[in-house]
Amino acid sequence: MSKSPKKSKSLTRADNRPATISAQQTIPYVRMLPDGICQLPGGVYTKTLEYEDINYSVASAEDQTAIFGGWSSWLNYFDSSLPFQLSFVNRRSRNANRYKVNIPAQEDDFNSIRGEYVEMLKGQIAKSNNGIERYKYITFGLPAEGVAEARPRLGRVEADVMGNLKRLGVQSCPLDGRDRLAVLHGQMHPGGREPFRFAWKDIPKTGMGTKDYIAPDSFDFRQSRTFRVGQMWGAASYLQIMASELSDKLLAEILELDAELTVTMHIQTVDQLKAIKTIKGKISDIGRMKAEEQKRAVRAGYHSRCNSGCCLLSLRADHRVHKL
């Protein structure tokens, strides 16, 4: 007599969704290629550039205006079919310091002093940043039928974006597949000191996928406000700015916090006709809200009191004229 198999409660929910999935399955990309192209679900392919900072805050007002104008032109390059994301990553310095200070050795007796001086400079650089390393990335993507179609299109966009950044005086470089995996490894191992060990030649030998090299021990998203990655706890916040004015120092002040954090800006350009339609709709909404507020004021008696006051002033004025 055979029994029908029972469904495990730990594996399924009432709506047939898996209740427990692996850390690798939680990472939402399909595959990473050695040249840096990443395939996402839905047939979207992306590439990432790392770029350096420029001295906007210490520039003169005239130079700041020029930089802001150039930045606006750079943003206008991306049309509604080319969404992109700006990522600002702060993390603690690892053992392998990213700051490169190179004083070449000479054929004399002072190489030991040069080495000691280099280490001192690296330490001072790390202290000046409170041990925080700051990275800036731009990721852009587009839909395609396959990687063969996506590769030349992404290459053209990459060249244009790098050229536009260069005109701003900003240095940039594309990330290959290993570089992007290293960034993801750092994001998924916050506070970790373990270096990223990965080589493409190891995949066929081990039978592992790229996600196996970057995934943490576990993800825990059961809490509504916080989450856990490995042994570290974190929180995600969504910032909606409704102010009429926005300081150009806002992002810099956030990134200067002495903490490991990631700030992302997901930008989707809106078609001009759609944008005009949206703005007209907002104006109509504001007009409707204004009319409703006026109706509520009338019902509350503000309008009648105003009329009474106006009538009283008018009577007083007429009385003065009559007496004269």
C-alpha cells in the first residue's frame, strides 16, 4: 500500500510559492559574462562603469554652474528606452588597501625609508577618510533578443557615456565580469575581510556558478524593517524628497556618514509628451485641491465672515462720505 507524498510546509505556501529558497536563488540575475555583460530576467542586459569624483564642492560658483550644466547634458543623453542606475558604495577598508602610493625603488641605501614612507602615506589616506572607501558606479541596460544583439549596442552606449564623462573631466573605466562579481561579493559580505577568490577557469573544474562565489551564508528578510546578510544586520530606506528646493550638497552629506552604506538612484527618463501630460495632470490636481479647500472654507464660515467684514467696512465708508 503506497501513501501519497505529503508537501513539506517548509517548502511551499498556500499559494504554491516556495517558502525557502537558497541564497543563490535570491540573487536576481541570470548569468554574468567575462566581458562584463550581465543578463537579467526579462531579456535585459546591463553593463557597469566605475567613475571618479571631481572637485565640485571646492570649485568657484562659475565653475560649479558649468559643471552642473555639463552634468545636465550628460543626463539628457539617456532617453526613455535606456534606464540607468547610479550607485554610491561606502565600505570599510579591507586589508588590501585600494589607495595606490608608489615611490619606485632606487639603486641606493634608502629603499627601506621609501617603503616606510609609502606605508605612512597609505595610513594617513585611510585615516583622512575614517577608514571608508568610496566607490561610484553607473549601470545601464537595454532589452535584447540575445547577448549577440546586446553586445554591440551596449558597446556603443558605453563609449558614449565614457566620452561624455571625459568632457566633464571625470575619469571612468568599464568593469569586466570579474570586477562586477567582486563588487557584488563586497555588497553581500559587509564587514568581511575575506578576499574575493574567483577565476573563470575554475567554473568548469568545480561545477559551481558565479553566484556560488558571491553568495553569503544566508539572507533573512522576515523582519519588516531590517534584514540580515550572513551575520550582519542592515536596513533599507526609501527617500522621497518633496521639498521645493534641493541642496546640491545633500548627496555629499549622506555619503560622508561614518558607516558602510549604499545609495542607489534608479533613473528612468520620461518621454517628453508623456512628461508634459503628467505635468498638466499635476496642475489639474492642484487646481482641484485648491477648489476643494475653498469649498471647505465656505462651509466653515470663513467666506461669510469675510463678506460681513467687507459690508461693515463699506457701510462705515458710506457713513463717512454722507457726513462729509
